[in-house]
Amino acid sequence: MSFFDEIRTEDYDEWGQIIAAATPEDVQTALDRPRRTVRDFAALVSPAAVPFLPRIAGEAERLTRIRFGQTVNMYIPLYLSNICSNRCRYCGFAADNHFKRRILTPAETEEECLAIRKLGYETILVVTGESGQSGMRYFREVIPLIKRHAAYLMMEVQPLDTQDYRELREMGVDCVCVYQETYHEPTYRENHLGGRKTDMRYRMETPERLGEAGMDKIGMGILLGLAEFRTDAVMLARHIAYMRRHYWRSRLSLSFPRLRPAEGGFCPPFPVSERELLQYVCAFRLFDPELEISISTRESASFRDMIVPLVINSISAGSCTQPGGYARPNEEVPQFVINDDRPTEEISARLRNAGLDVIWHSSRIGQA
């Protein structure tokens, strides 16, 4: 039985009630445990846990330093295509939005990789829209080329079949990230109006196909702001626990994309504050100290400067979310609005000043 089958036997809203009913005593019990259950996690992300946030953050920092030392890995996204056949209400690349679409040629991809190397990066996250044009045939052309420039290669692309992931692993892909967006089925249906992404089962079972393919690292997450975040967070914690039980050979990483305004006029229906975001991320560290946690340029400079020393393992900087934007800066429509636009050198200096060891090429965060 897949995780999709497992959670469909339960009432999603019941977890919301458990979270709302959590007491300060439940939070204290969760903090006192050496290992936390999903119910403990529900208490840690509940409103009752807000007064405990300094202690939660302190414990998150302690666990991060024990597991990962002082290291933080620098990565950069490489957008290959903004062509997408999905109709997602929240995304600037949605098929309904009318703007110039493009997919990089191998020569243009090489040009982008050379520009990225000049910035010092050797950990690259390949990103594409979800379309037939950016499928396996295209990846067979460009992934071996990109791998020549990347010590560690990650992908955030459309969900694929198990055999495709095996082939990508053989090409040198080390990690694949896939966001479930939301575990609340009515909200999922409401926001995914067309394209293959409407198949909620296929998307939710993607981490399992990655585990079956033997991928080194599997990235997971939800879109914060699409649904009530606390209940979605508990479902994500359950999914992570499921993956630990069944696919323990693969490492797991967590991203926490907080929805930003996008092309088409979308605004998040359930905005998440920075305080709530801090609580969410630190609760995950307490729930699973082995998780590798990353933060993107969606977040503000001040928030990133605050949270990275506490709990973050990987950080992007100098990001461009348009295809071809590193070698030839352009004004094409981005996937989302970048909030922290500081240059890479400034961010890396800030990290070093915070006492962190900045890693550009490690494939094993915390072991450099």
C-alpha cells in the first residue's frame, strides 16, 4: 500500500482538530522526548507551541550542529525551460499565462553552466516546467553536459517513472526534489486545473518511485500558503516517516517554499508569517534530526540571515528563475518573485561571519 492509499483511509480534518486541541502540556511532553512521534510534531506546530518558540529554536540549533556541524552548502538553480502544460493557479509558468516561452538548447545550457561556474557553484539544481518538451529525450541531451560542471546535481522537474529515475541516476543525477504542493485533496483539485499534475496519486507516489530507483537523495515539501499549513505539515511529517520506514537507503531533504505573488495575479489564500515559518522549520528538525533542510531566495534577506545558523543545511544565492538568465540577463517572466537578491559574495561572507563553513562542492553536507 502506497502512502497515497494509507492517508486516504483517514480524515485529513481530524489532524486539524488534534492540532487545535494541543495544550502547553502536550508541547512540553514533545520537547522532553528524545525522539518525537507525529503526534508530538502536531503539538510542536500547534498554536499552543508559540510561547515555546525560543526553546524549540534552541533545540533545533543544537540538533543541527550535532548532526551537520558548522557546514552550509551553497547551491544555485539552473532553469532550462519555462514551457509547461499544467494549469496551476499559483505558478508563473502556468500554461494559461501568455508570455514568451523557451527551452534552452545544449549550446545555451553550456553557456549557462559556464556562467554558473564563474560564480563558484558546483552544486546545481536543474529546474524545468512540466511538459513533453522537457522530458527524458531532452534530459538525455543536457544532463550529461550539465554533470560535467556539477559535483552534485539535483533536479526539480515533472514526476517521472521509476525506470526514468534509474536512467537519470546512471547519468549522474544525485537528488530529485518533488513538492506535493498540498495533501488536502479538495485544495489540490481546486488549484491544479489541467495537465498531468491533476493526477494527485501519481505525484504523491513520486518519492516512492525515487526510492525504488535508488536515488541518493529525495527532496520533499509542500507549498506554504496553499492550504492551512499546520495540518499539511503533519501530513508531510507522516510522509517523511513513511519514506524512512520503506526507503531508508535514500537520504531525505526538506524545502519549504512559501508562496509568493506570481504572474496571473495569484495571491496565497493562507499566508504564512515569518514566525509561523520559523516554528514550522524548527519543528521538522526536532521531528527528524537527519533531514537536510534548504532555503531559497523566496525569503527575505533578514529572515534568511536569522534562520540559516539555526537549522539550514543548504542555501541558494544569486538565483535567476528565468531560462538563460545567468549568461544573458533578461526580463522574461520569472517563476516566482525573488526576495533576497543580494549577490553571492555578500551572502557567503555573511555566512562565514556567522561562524559557518561555506561549502561549494560537497556531496555530503556535514561531512566536508
